[in-house]
Amino acid sequence: MDFQLTQDQLAIRTAVTKLCANFDANYWLHCDNDGRFPDEFVADVVAGGWLGIAMPEAYGGSGLGIVESSIMMQAIAESGAGMSGASAVHLNVFGLNPVVIFGTEEQKQRMLPPLIRGEDKSCFGVTEPNAGLDTTSLETRAERVGDGYRVFGQKHWTSMAQRANKVLLLVRTTPKDQVKRKTDGLSLFYTDLDRRYTEVREIPKMGRKAVDSNAVFYDGLPVPMENLIGEEGKGFHYILHGLNPERILLAAEAVGLGRCALARATNYARERVVFGRPIGQNQGIQHPLAKCWVELEAADLLTFKAAALYDAGQECGAFANAAKYLAAEAGFHACETAVLTHGGMGYAKEYHVERYFREMMIPRIAPVSRELILSYLAERVLGLPKSY
């Protein structure tokens, strides 16, 4: 059992950290204040070939695993980019995993290289306002028309839709009352987000203003048959292959952002003098910060265990979900403690920790709630009756 990163993995962390050093805290503050997408940052990520870190080499990727992808995403978040930086590239790293696994050779050749080169910008259309976490209750539908489909309905919380030209879209192709199992009848498409047939409305939100979240309305969006991934009606099963990597990467990002907040709080505690002594000399400040370090390190170990299991082709669902849960809680505690350590200045944007605190709410809520993770673990790990 080895808990150390290899030399190649350390090199990834060093290279990504060096890239991120070109984008300081004020860069991310301005992106957050103005709602400006971090184009310069993404351009450097693309130029370094990092978008394809987990994609097969045959299509222009690096052919590495979720362990290496987690190292990369954690380094981005930890640099101070937080969820603003991580979310700007997050989907490109794992999002088309269903295409890699279930797509035809022609689809892989057509779909993957433009994404890796940053030419295509993608979004992920799954969540709906009336379905929430109950994915099998999706209402957006695709109707067969000639040699393709037409999509009608609404998706919610679609990140990057303001900029995207492609969408990975899960929709219903068979009515729910006509399928034997509720997980049947959903199909997966990767297709053009044609603005002639869609309306994209940005959702004003609490944090991560630099990366848009949207409601997307589909009014007859045409989808060619060649953009159907795998078999019609099997999309729910295909999308599951992207869920565990997503949870693992989000856990790595949460740990990274928590570490960034902890570092800022610790530095402030060393320098801030009150009553003639640095506040970091007081145990009332020391102990909460030390506890955050312990929690983050525990979450980090669980995250990379889940990543290693995934890369080894072993069952990792419980660990991926547990890692996402623990990392989000540890990261949130670290960000909250960072704000409190700064006292009143923790509420001021110029000290940056208030942005970390707002952004850390994302891993706690999305893409699955803490409560549903605990229900999953109770059922799948502890063998308790299903509660929902």
C-alpha cells in the first residue's frame, strides 16, 4: 500500500500549479465580480493539452486515469481558482466518458478531438425542474422524425450553456408508462446546441458567477440519428458511467479549495496582531484550523482511494459517493473557518475567503445531495431498506 504520488503524478501537479500561478487571486476576484468567463485561463489549459488528460490517446488525449485527472483538478482549485476555475474545464475532463465507452468508432473520431482541442464547448443537459434527483422522471422528450429526432422540453442548471455549441443530452424516447423498468426509455445524445431551436436563460446565483448556469428550453431541436450514443432507451445506464468520475473529481476540487482557504486563514492568523500577539498564538484560533487540516487530509485519502478503484476497474460507487460527501463537508468547514478566522475582514471581498465560502456550497449540493448519498450508503453498504 503506497500513499505517495509517483514522479509522473507529481510532475502533473507541479505543471498545473505553475500554469495556475499566472492567474492570481485578483484575476479570479474580477471574474467573479464581473461574471466574466476565465477565457485566458482556459486557453492556457487547452494549450497545455490538459483537457484530454483522461481521454484515449487515439483521439488526441493523454490516456491517463481519474487519479491523474483528480490531481489536476485539485491543483486548479487549490491555486485559488476554486470552483470558478475548476468548473470552467470540469466537464471537458470527464463529461464525454459515455461516448468513450459506448460510442462508435466514427463518433469517437468525430466528437472527442474537437473537445480536447477546445474547439467544441460542451454542456450537460440532465437535470430538470420537475425531476430533480429523480432522473428516471425526466420529462424532456425526443420524438422520432424521419432519420432523426426532435427534442422538446426544459433542462435546468445547465452549466456553460451560454457559451456551449454542443450538449450531452439525456431525454425520454419512450413514455414512462410504456416501459417495464423506470430506468428504461431514456436515450443519450451528443449533438449541436442549435440556438434556432433552444432558448438559454441564465440563472442568477449565489456564487461562481464566472461560469454560467442556465435553464434551457428545447423547442423541436433536431438531432440526427448519428448523434445517438449507444442504443435507444439505454441512456440512463450510459450516463451512470460518468457519475462516479464526476463525484471523484468534485471531491478532489473540494479538498483543493478547502486547502486554499486553510492556507489563507493560517497566513492571516500568523500576521494579524491583536492585544499584542498574533491571533494564531491563541488556541481558540489554532484548534479549529488544525481540525480542518485533519478533515481535509482524511477526505483526500478517501478521494484518491475512490479514484484508484475506478482506474483499476473495480467497484467504486460507495467510495466515490463517500468521498464527495466527506470532501464537501471538510471543504465547507475549512472555508467557514477561514472566514471566521479573518473576523470582519472575512466578509470583505478583498480577502477572497468569502468567495471560497460561497463556492464551496456547490459540492455540498451538486450533483447529488448529502442526504441522498447517505441514503445510498445506508442501502448499498449497510444493507438497510431503501428509504425513497
